[in-house]
Amino acid sequence: MGVAKRYLSKAEVQRLLGVNGFGWWRLVRKYESFPEPEERPVGFAALGDEESEEVWDGTHVYKWAAEIPEFAHRGALLLRPLPEVLAPGAWAGYRDTVRGPALDWHTGLGTIRIVHSDERKAASDVASAVVKSGKLESVVSVCALFGDMGFTGPALVAADTAHPDIEYEASWGDVAALAGTDLPWWPDLLRLPQVIRLWQPGTKATVVAVPPNEQETVLRRAADNKAFDDAARAAVTDVANDIRNNRIDHTRHDNEIFGKRGHGTKPNPVVIGAVPDTAGHPLPCDTDPRTLRAGWRALAGSSHPDAVAALEVATVRDPSLLPFGAVTEVPVRSGTVYDRWAQRLTLCDPTAAHAVLAQGERAQSFLIDPLTDMPVLRIASSKNIWRFYAPLSLPAAGEELAAVVLHHTLWIVTSGGQVHPAPCTPHEHLWWGDGWGDRPSEAALVTDALLDDLGTAVDLREHWKAPEGLTALFDEQHKQGTELSRSTLLHARMTPPRTR
């Protein structure tokens, strides 16, 4: 989450510290540790102080004041020196807030509200809401979760109701000392109002079913859809189970990290509020790979909205589940090598694969490559492009690679005269020339594999092992439309590159 930035003008710093013009002059001369000003950021405006070009980081000033005896009473409340004798604290119950569930704790400083959220500005927003309501309920400070681990427990971000728009980091151990007890903490996925509302001091950790996320919900809906065959339903169930297993494991790991005993001999004052329900865990994720491939292929060819939603999950989570390679775009342009490819494309009704490939844009035409079964779109609008999935392999039919043509991507010309986009796995892309420090070894490895077997399924996981001679050839800054013949490619493959 982090601490939200809040800049203060000179006038605002003076009001925060309670000093007039002379007091300001004295302050900056007396304290060398006083925070340095910063240049006014773009868009910053402070009423009555428009001329000043300097501003101060509010968090730095507020923290500095807490450490200086003269200004400690105006500094960050939870950073001031703790009293030698602490008044006993007490739990003060549950609260719903604008940023999620919270627990209140009565302390010797007043009520401290802990919001169990790690969203940005949660502390400031809740403190501001308390002030705006006019019902302070003696709340003096609001803490929210930083999302990380501190030295004495979960890291905290605080905002005092005296200055709700200034956030700073606070110590879990200090707040626990003020509260007089170990403080409860809930893992991210179990940070639910209905769970936190039931907590009281001394209660055991609640066993809670980890709720499904949107991805799992989408996949479970598809798995229950009788419009899909058994293979498709098994495929989405497999991924849904994997998501559920990961979420349960993540929650258990969170509890292990945030509930650990601490850095020294003194344990952290942390009570784990909830643990995940592990009944039946782990769910099976061992569907036969052939069934998975068949299932996702069937979903890709479906026109059902549930298939579209399931494919969108797959493209985000693991595009290698789908029978398609990398998404590729080239401009619609006659006379190019790929214009020959475009002429064989066949119009078709849109499928789930087309819908996902559109990426929210409106397509002019939905097509398919009859030789590779790859979906293709023509996006007219302002782009006028072909967008398609690269194949994972090419139909060989006894042919061999005759040439590679470089035009926005690699195009394979076969000995039978066919033109194909070069195969490419979903996480890679094919290019040549200057790669801003990166060499085009992917293009070299694909070419190397196709020279030996036009129908091979490419694997680019170790693309850096491509033949140095081919990599050096693709390193060159070739013009669009450059054709590299089979002889040229074979010669490059067997020729060690010259030392630069």
C-alpha cells in the first residue's frame, strides 16, 4: 500500500507546528534536522500561499515534530515517546468504516481504530470520515495495514484525526502496548466483515472457507454449463481447482509469515484471527493433458458467453493452455508477402477465440486460416490491421522451409509456395535488428527448428541457445520485406559470427 504523499505549503507547516513568522525564522535556524523543502509539484495549490515555490513533505514534518520535545505535542501521535506508565487499554468493539472492517481499542491516548485493509489511503480516508461525521467518539488515530511485515508485527500506516490527510508509518508493537494486549490480524483473503465482526479477545482463530475470486467463479460457471462437452468442463474445472488450491496455500503462508514469533526472543504481539478451511485440500488438478487440450480447443471454437469468459481467464492466467501462439498484428497492406496469406483467409462466424482476440475492439471481419485453424481479425477503425494468433506449428505435408521474409514479424515461405506466420509461443515475440540490448534469438531458434522440420512444434524456453550464426544474421537491421533464402539461412547457421 505505502504511505500516501501529502505536501504542505509554508503556511500549512506553520499552522501544523503552531508558529508565527518569527517562530518560523527561529525554527529553521535552531534545528538543522528540520526537513528540507521540495519544489512545488505540478498542480499543487494552497489557499493563501500561491506564490511560494517550495513545499514540504507532510509526513516528514509530522514525524520530525514527534521527535522534538518542543513540538512533540503537535507531531505524529503514535511516534511520540510512550508514557513510562501506560494506562490499561481495552477492546472497544467492531466498526464498519468507509474502507472496510475495523476494531477499536481504548488506550491512554484515546481510542485507536485499526482498519483491516491494506488499500492505499485507507487510514487517511477513515480518519477523515470520523472528522467529517462530527462524532469523533474519542478516536485519536486510525491505523491501516501497510501490507508488509514490520519488526514487531504487521506494518501499519496511521493517520491522526488531528491531521487526517497526513499519513505515517506506525509500530504494531507500540499500538499493542497501548492496547495492553496482543492484536488480531487476518490474512488478506479472509479479511471479511462477517468474520472480523465475530472476533472478541480470547477467541480462537475462526475456520473460514476461502471465498472464490472472479476467475474461479467464471470457471465454475462454465464447468456447470451442460452446453459444453465433458472435455471442456474437465479443462475449466482443472484450472478452477488450481486457483482454489493456490488461494488456500497463499492464505496459509500469510498466516505463517505474519504469525511468526518475531525477530528476537520476544514474540510479536499478534493473534491470528482466521485460518482457511482445508477440508478436501488440495483439490485434484491432474486431468490428462490430451483432455485439457481438447477441452480448451472446444471452448475456443464455441460461441457461448461462458466460453468467452473462460478463455479470458486462460489468456491472463496461462495462455499456454490454449491452442494458439502469440497475438500478432500487421498492417493491412497489398503487395506484401503476407498479402498472399491474407488472400487464403476464410470468413467465418465469430468464436470465443475471436472475441478474446478482439481485446474489446470492434472487428470489421472475422476469419480463419484454413491451413492452421488460427483465428484472424481485421480491425479497420483507425488502425486497419490484421490481428491474429501465431500458430504453434505449421502444416508440413512433405514441404520444407524455402525462405523467411521479414515484415513486422517472420513469415515462412514453404517449398510448395504457401506463406505462414512463423510459429511463436504465447509469451514470446519474433523480431530482428536492434532489440535495445536484447538479441533476436527467438527468431533464430524458430528458424533453426523449421529448417530441419517444417512441422515441428516450437519451444522457445531456451531460445538463447539458438545457433550464433543465425542470431547474428537476425541481429542485422534488415529492411521490411527482406527475404532470406534457405541457402542464406543454412549458410548463416553453419558460419560462426565474426568478432565485433
